[in-house]
Amino acid sequence: MTGTLAQSTVHVPQSTYRLQLNADFNFAAARRVLPYLKRLGVSDVYLSPIWASSPGSGHGYDVTDHSVVNPELGGVKGLHKLSAAARELGLGLIVDFVPNHMGIQGGHNPYWEDVLRHGQASRFAHFFDIAWHPLKRALDGKVLLPVLGDQYGRVLERGELKLELRGNEFVLCYWERQLPVSPRSLAPLLGSVLEGLPPRVDDLARAELASIARSVQNLPRSTAEHLSDDDRLSRAQEADVIARRLGQLMDSSRPICAAISTTLNAINADPVRLDALITEQNYRLAYWKVAAEEINYRRFFDINDLAALRMEDPRVFEWAHATLFQLLKDGVVQGVRLDHTDGLYDPAGYFQALQEGAAQVLGSAASIGAVKEPGAATTPPLPLYVVAEKILEPGEHLPDNWAVHGTTGYDFLAQLSGVFVDAASEDELSSIYRRFTGDRDEYPAHLYRGKLLIQRVSLPGEVNVLAERLVTLAEHDRLARDFTLSTLRGAIRQVIASFPVYRTYIRDNGEREPGDDAKIAWAIAEAKRHNRQDGQPLDPSVFDFLQRVLTLEAEDETTRERYANFAMKFQQLTGPVTAKGAEDTAFYRYARLLSLNEVGSDPAHFGTPVKAFHALARERAEKWPHAMLAASTHDTKRGEDTRARISVLSELPQTWAAFLSQWSALFRDLQTRTPDGLLPSQLDIYTLLQNALGAFPLNGDLTAFPDRLCAYMLKAAREAKLRTSWAAPDSEYEAALESFTRALLTHQAFMASLRELHERLSPYGAQNSLSAALVRLTAPGVPDTYQGCEGWNQSLVDPDNRRPVDYASRGRILTRLEHRLNLALARQFLEKYENGAVKTLVTWAALQARRTSPDLFQHGTYAPIEAGKYLLAFARQWEEQTVITVAPRLSLSLTKEKTPWPCGEVWGNRTLTLPKSGVYKNMLTGETLRARSTKIPLAKVLENFPLALLVQG
């Protein structure tokens, strides 16, 4: 870690609990849940974004104002009350912060609306990453707005665009959307009003209107060069004065009001006049389906309603964090989770600036003792607990110099989920998948095509902006000046599609992370390989030129700076392309085993070897001991317990193959026959079946099940972009998909068979879940529990994973645990595992252990315990304290289905090697275990309960 920050103390959570806030579950509702969370044992409550967002937002990531706490949630007063209540209970608050983008839909973002009104002359033009001078001259000085439901000319001719006066402001209305109008563009309108005034209008009123018209005409053009911040402010103030004067004039003169109304009606009735006024605006309206190629503002992924922020601008940073820093200073919040940091221009610089800002407001008043920073024992601790959302590819490491405490846990999620997949079944499951779906491609091929598709269909505008920058660089290079825009754009696409990680981290001063150049070289080599296989290959030397630019190989400092600027913009694009190409495309095209198709995972990696998990856990203990550990999040494709059940298929591939074969004739009967073949596709059927097994309700209530799966399958099919998509929905295919899903889920014989298979694998899926929960809660790091996941979470992709949680029933379970946890109660919960109480037991008991021995779990060493393929076990030690986690895996294979739980004699003569002999207490059952030597039979450790948390000292 950097050594430039002031010495301070930092609050590091022992454990967190994620709450999804919205208008129906606001700060007041969260406050009512706090006593339960305290009883559960967490140390900190981790809140989804609390900032003002689009009205009715169900997630809060469409922030419209970082300076305002969301009024829909209860505003700053509600947040202060929540914080005070948490503080009384000894709980901290962690807040989710969104530094990369803002929501701009519906006219609710005042900063974006100001940019639309004033263009480049806006006081907030520097907030957004807008290419004001693209190659297309018609867009020079304008923002492309893809908000129309049809082509512009048709919308105009149908009269769907209207110029109206709302209060004292002119607006351009498109249905419910009101777009601001450039004040300077009103000069012709006001001139027409003046010309049309009847003689009887008062001379003073006429003179005032003429004066207002001149003031409008004299406003500096929005495209004027070299406007200072004072100039922009003066222009905005003058425009406000003009609007106020016009309003006062209309209030005092009915004839002028009537003349303005008449002029507006005339303009709206004449498409030519209305078009002329619209052409003068600081934006160009466009059809949303065709605008992606020309869009000239950077977005969050391909979402037009989320505009990227230029957080690298110190002015933007200061504005965006002012309220956050005030909340930190006031002790209202104690830590920050950062969303989508790979979208930032300079993540390392941003983290540094955030910590320096926190140091200024916290001083020496931060709450709880100091921590040793990852990777550098001599560096001062960071003043603020910060975790960053970062997807790490297999083998990729978090940069050591980042001023954060670790990631938000997707890397851990992938590693842990993979532990419960039987790698020995990879070939067999792959063969089953190929036979059923006809898909012969491996995952990397799907990923490459997905990333190319995203660049062509979803993010072509961003690629074009990048290509235009590269053209400029090529013009200054005698070896590259003959490369055309098309050639350079093609090279960019192929290199990004070949990139092995989400992004590299070259900085504007030329600094880079170790291995960045190697990753670029890999991408270049892969791009050249794909290029050779292309029917119309590009000149290979174009890739050499791009490599020189990305690695900053320049002959002089000026050129190096230009290369660095391009490389940093390039890095901002590789992340979104990879995220959309993988998580939102390839994950839905390749369905071999869907428990592996998860954010942070690589579906090509069939499981995590136990030794690999141990090595990664030990590395985390040494370098990132305070990283967040997640199993479910608001972004996961399936809840942790849905995945845990799907993973059991890797232990019974032959049974799975037989099930598919048994019902294949029914599948064909239920498919819709069309000239193009049977609908839906075999891929979608394979996807449906796995999700139906994983999410099959444990309580047997199937009332909402068809609706949930239909919603999931529609989203899955559109994300795959094979037969339908969000941009171009295929109503025939989607109707066939829903018809098939509903018919299958109401077919009595099939559902009886599905229920039978589910009941067969369900206990072993539950064992996976219990073991995974225990590992997450005791491994090095800060475990996070996503709302409701202390019980079963068989959710599907959002918004299914944001359903309300029944905290009253969870509270009753805690009451029983608090009254007396013993073996009898643990066994009772296990026998009735379907209600989820046994998972609550594991969560509660592990969190109580963490609360009792905070140093042990926060600073303790990590030592793997080798105990064969069916067990994941490790010891944590700190001074005289020891805790041992014993978590079975692949329990169906171990038990051979003779018993639902891996207890007692199923372990045969296998033993567990303890760090030391002595007396241990199993925190999950209350049992005492006496070990006379360091080796103890597993049949004894797991005699009565299928996992153990053994504490000594």
C-alpha cells in the first residue's frame, strides 16, 4: 500500500449483512431489522446505494445525484436515524458508492439536463465523458440522445414532438419526457412573437419582450471556445434571469401570453419550423435501436440511461464525494463498497484520492484499532475501510498498490462454488451437454464471439470513438498513417475480443501493473491468430502498431502522453465489453453446468481443486485479510443455494443423462414447429431444466414457480442474443419459449419426475450450501451475508433475488437458538432441513464465534488440513486460540446415497489431523470433543452432524 497517507485507525468489519433498499424497504424498514441482525451476529450492515436515484428504482444504481441522500429511502434524516439505531446496537454501516456513472433517464438528473440545455457551455459539461467533436460533423457540439421509439423523421411527422411552455421554461416534449431547450435557440421564436404582437400591446411590455429577445441573442454560443468556469456560471445565471423575466412578463401581459401560445401552435403544426428549432439544440434526437453506433457519450455498459462520469476530474471527484465525506466525518457511515471500479479512467488514482479525502475528514477520529495493510507491513493503515468490485480472471491478482482492503468477493465466490463440483465428471457432462444441445464449441469460442458481438451491436459507438482517436495517432506515425479508420476499428475489435482479463491498469505517467504488457502481448497474438482465420484478414502490421500504442512505445514524450491517453481510454472499454460479452452473453450461450456460470467465474474451469482453494485462501490471509467474502449478491445469476443444488449434477451425470433421455420425446411434443425448426432451442430447454432443479421450492409450493421461471427464461434468451434480444425481440420465439415452459411445468408426469430427481439430490445440495456457508463465515476475509441468505436462497437472476425477506420467521429461529443450542436442536433442524433453519443455525453459530474471538478470525493464520477428496478443512490460529472448519464436499459420492447426510460411519477409517490435541467444542452442536492425539477419526468428529466448527482456547 502507498505510504503517503496519514497514520490513522480504521474500522474493519468482522462480518457484513447486505440489505437491498428501495421505496418499499427504506431506512425506517432497515432500522426495524437491526435488532435481528445484531442477534444474528453481524458487525456491520451493508446498504445498497443510498443516493438519490431514478424515481421508483428497485436497486439504486441509477444514481441521479451523488450529493443527495435518496428522499424515497427517507433522506438524510432517515439515514441519521438508521445510523444512530445501529450505533446503539454496536453495528456499523457500510454504504455502496457508484463512482462510474449516473442515471440520466426521465429528466431526473439536474446535471445532465443542464448539459442538454447549455451543451459544452454547461457548468457540468465536464461531469460526463462526451466526445463533442466526433468525425460525423452533424454531431459536432451535440450529444446524441437515443430516446425515440421510431426514426426521427417519422416521429416528427406524426406530431409526437411538441414545443411547450412549462412555467417560464420552454421544453421539447416527447410523450412524458420533457427535454430542455437551449436558451439561445429561442431567438427566432421570440422574434416571431414580436412580429405577431397586435398593436394594442402595451409599449413597455413590447419593449421588455424585445429586450429579452436581444438578451437571448447575445448569449454566448454553447460551442464557444475557451469558456472559463466563471463564463459558464455567468451564462447560466443570465439564462435564468431571462427565463424569470419572461415569466414575469407573461404574468403581467395576457396579449403576450396569447402571442406566445399562437407562435407555439404554429411551430408545432409545421414540421419544417419545428425541425429547424430542434436542429439548434445541444442534442440530436435519434431512434434508440439505431443510435448505438453513433452515440458519443460513454455509458455504463450499453445502457443508454446510464452516462459515465469523468471521476478523474478533481472537480467532479470533489462534488461527487462531498456528501459521502460529510457522512464519514459525522460518523454516520464507517466504510464504503465501490461499484464497477473497472469503468474508471484511473482506478488506482481514484482509490488513492478517496483515501486521502477520508484521511482529511476522519483525522485521528476513526473508530476501531489499526490494521496491517496487505502486502506491506511498514505502511500506515488506510483511514477508510474500502472494498472494490473487481472481477479477477483465474490466475489474475488484485494489484498490490491499490488503496483498498480487497475486492467485494466475486473471486472468492467463484473459488468456493467450484469446490462443490466433481471435476472427474467434466468429460461426461460435456458429452451429455453436446449431445442434447448440439453445441460443439468450448466456452472460450463463445466468449470471443460474444465480445465481438457486443462491440458490433451494443457498444459500436464507444469503439468508433476509440478508433477515431487511434486514427489521429496513426496520422503522426509514418509507419501507420496509411491505416484506414475501418482497419483500425477492426484491429481494436479483435484485440478487445481476445483480451485475457477485464482490463489492464496503465496510468497516464506510464506506470503499469506487473504483467500488463504480457496481457497486451497475449491479446495481440490471439488477435493475429483470429485474423489469419478471417476470410478478409487485416494487414497484420496494424496489430503491431496497436501494441506499440498500448505499451507506450513512443519516440518522444509528447507522443508517449498521447499513447497513454489512448491506452487509458482503451482500458475503459475492455472491461464493459468483457462484462457484457461474458456475463450477459456467453454465460447464457454455454450451459454445460450452470452453477459455474456466475459473475467472477470462468465456465471453462470445471470446478476448484481443494489444494487450489487452500492456496488462494492462504494468499488472501497474507495479502488481503479484510477482503469481502461473498456467496450471493445483487448481481449473481443464481442464488447460492440454487447453484449448490445444480452442482450435484456433477456427481450423478448418468442419472442426469437418463432423465434427459426419458423426457426428450415430451420436449419435442411441447416445442412449437416452425419452418425454421422447433422452438424453443435445445439450449434453452437445457438451461430451463437445470434452473428448475436448482430453484425447485423446498416447501413444495409451486404456485409462483412457472412465473418465476418464465421471467428468467425470457431474460436468459434475450441475453444470449441468439433467437431474440432486448434490442430486437422475436415475439414468435418468446411466445414459444413461454408456452413450452408453462406446459412443461404443468405436465403432471414430468413434474412428478422432476420432483423425484430434486428430492434425490436436494439433501446433497443442502450439504453443499451448509459447507459453503461455514467456509465463507470462517475463511480469511470479511464474510458478507446477502439479505435472507442465512436461510435458503434459491433465487434466480435479478429481480428475482430482490424479493422481500421474512425476518419475523427468521427471528423465531434465532429465539430457539439463543434459548439453547444443543445436539438435539441441531439434529431437529437437520431433519427438517427444507425450512432453512439449519442454515440459520450454521450462520448464527459461526457469527457468534467470530464475535467472541474477533482477533482469531481477523488476524489468524490459515493452515490447510488435508483429509481426502471429500472434505474441505482448515485451521485458523491466533496466539492460544484455534478454530477448525470441517466442511464435507461431494457428499452424494461419499455416501453413495445410502444416507442423506455425511455422518458417522460413512467416513470409514478416514482421520482428521488437528493442529494440537486437547478439548474442542463444536460450535454448531454444543458437543465437546476430546482429542488425545492430533489424529482423530472423522466418523467421531462428524458422528451426529454433517459439519463442524471446532474451537479451542
